[in-house]
Amino acid sequence: MSIDSHQHFWNYSSTEYPWITDKLAILKRDYLPDDLAPELAKVGLAGSVAVQARQNLSENDLLLRLADTNPSVKGVVGWVDLQNDRVEEQLAPLTRHSRFVGVRHVVQDEPDEQFVLRPAFIRGISKLKQFSLTYDLLVFPNQLPASIKLVQKFPDQSFVLDHIAKPFIRDQKFSPWKEDITELAKSPNVLCKVSGMVTEANWNTWKKEDFKPYLDHIFETFTPDRLMYGSDWPVCLLSGTYQQVFDLVRDYIRQFPAEIQEKVLGQNATRFYSLAQ
């Protein structure tokens, strides 16, 4: 099953999505499964994993409703308050839904570089495995050192790094991102999404060559067995079409045998999130 491992849906409102500023005006509209379906069909993908874009419990309700009525939504990565002492009570009813597969917190917006090492957050992470849930790491490069320590604390918890940690592609800056990615990839319980890259490049002038050093590094460190394609649609539309984002990854992996391409384009995501075929 070929899968887009990372995209978003929303019914747009300025109060619910304050992060969508005027600079991101193209995102100020509804984006729903009927909008994504033709893009998936054009590139031959069977479905997608919908990832939270708001940090409230109603986000789970929206995404699970969409999953109930759209078979192409293969999984939902939602949000719970991991720092809440009663987080188990938030998780239990969600996990009764077969397509609720993981959770995420928008750590990149947290000013504290050590946020993921706060005792309350660590306690929340410790509750995920009993519910068979994964965790999506959404961080900037400066938050990678703390993320490395987090994943080392939980060797039996499944993590996936979103957007290759958003390196400074527009500036062609590699360190210390490169060294930290090498260290993070040493933890076998961590996978990485090949996603979110075009919005870290020059939006209007990027070239495929801009991404090659970063792709080379994540394919060397994580290896194709722990990488999965994601579009970050519709956020990717700030810097390219869905087809361009897909082609960026597909063209890069043409150098590998067909069985490796299939892993990156769906098999790894299907296994990681335990998606129903």
C-alpha cells in the first residue's frame, strides 16, 4: 500500500488556526479529503495519514470523523495534553477507534529547548506504549539534542521525526543538524519522514539539487528501512504543488531497487502506524 504519511485537514477559521498568517494566505481556506483525493490519485497513492494541526481535543473529533467517512484516511495522528496528570483518560476513548494511531505535540513552537525533557511531558510519553500509540516528533534543529535524550529514555516507544527536523535548506546550512541527525538515527526506535522540505527552502526558486545533501544524509543514517514519504499538504502548497513535492522524493529514490522504493513510499509507514490495508 502506497501512503502519504503526513498531511493535514481543516475547516479554516482565523481563531482556530492563528498560525495561518497573511504570509500563508493560500492556506486560509478549507482543506478536506475531497481536495486531497485527486492529488493522491495522480501519483498513485492509496491514502494518507492525517496529522493534527490544532492543539485541542476537538481536533481528534474532526480527523476521526473524516476517517470514518473517507476510506483514504488510513490513520490519524491526533493531540492530547501529554502534560496532564490524567492523560490516560484522554487517550482511552480515542484508542477505541482503529484509525487513531499516534499523537503529536507542536514542540517546535515551544520556546524551551528542553521542553520534551520536562517531567510532566516525559510522564505523558511513558503512557503511549500501553495504548500501542506512536509519537511524532515535530522539532527544529536546535531541539534535536533534547529529542535525542527523550528517545533514548524510551527504547520501546516508537517515534518518528517529522520533516527531517526542518534544517536550514534555504541557507544550505548543515551543522549541527547533520551531527544531531546522525546521533538520533542511532536509536532504532526512531523513523523519519521525508517531508516538509520545500517550505524550508527558498519558496519560489528552489531546485531539486538544493535537497540532495540533506536527502543523502538521512538515507545514509536512517537507511531506507526507517524512512517514509510525506507531503505536508496543504502546507507544502506555500512552496510547490503536490506533484512537485512527490516527484522530489520519487526522483531521488529511483537510484534504489523497486523494493526499497516501495518501503519509502508506503510499506514503512504502513508498518510503523499499523495501518489497515
